[in-house]
Amino acid sequence: MGCSASKKSRGRGNSKKIRKPKPWRHSEPITRTQLMQMREEFWDTAPHYGGQREIWDALRAAAEAELSLAQAIIDSAGVIVQNVDLTVCYDERGAKYELPKYVLSEPINVIREN
């Protein structure tokens, strides 16, 4: 490959292959309804902490999509993925976006509601 390949990996072509977070446990068992409320609160407030609205929207769409579509959303939005599970990302201006695991996947101790 040589050094020409390493130069090509910079810029837009440097996206990492994303994946869902590893199985995780919430501090206490929660219902799916509680999980959805936590997610809504996060997405409603996250843009107020900085970054671009378009990137937050892309991150939300990716978090709620299947992995192959999520990858396409991330790539087309120019999101720079720091952690492959999307918990830490940056935009092209260097703004940092941190996503909690609960917006990316369900905990293993979610309570099934009837």
C-alpha cells in the first residue's frame, strides 16, 4: 500500500465501520417506555449543548436505523467516528458529539412490558 494509501484515508474517506454497542446493563432495570422517554429527552436537549443541528439529526437517524443504513447516514453527513459504537463522534469543524448507550441500543436488563 505504501504512504499513498494512508493519505487517502484522511478526510471524508476515513469513516470507521460502525456497530451497535456491546451488551450493557442499566444501573437499574427500566421498562421500554422509560427507555423511550430517556431517548426523547436526550435528543430534545442534546443540540443545546453545542454542535450542528444537522449532525445531531444525522446521529439520531443513524441511532434509530439498521446498521447498513446508519453507516450510509454517518458517511453522507461527514460525521467523523471516534468510537465505532457511535458513543463519541466529531463533525468536520471538530465539534464533539457524545451519545449515551441508551440511545444506541437497549440494555440487557430492560423490563418487558405486557
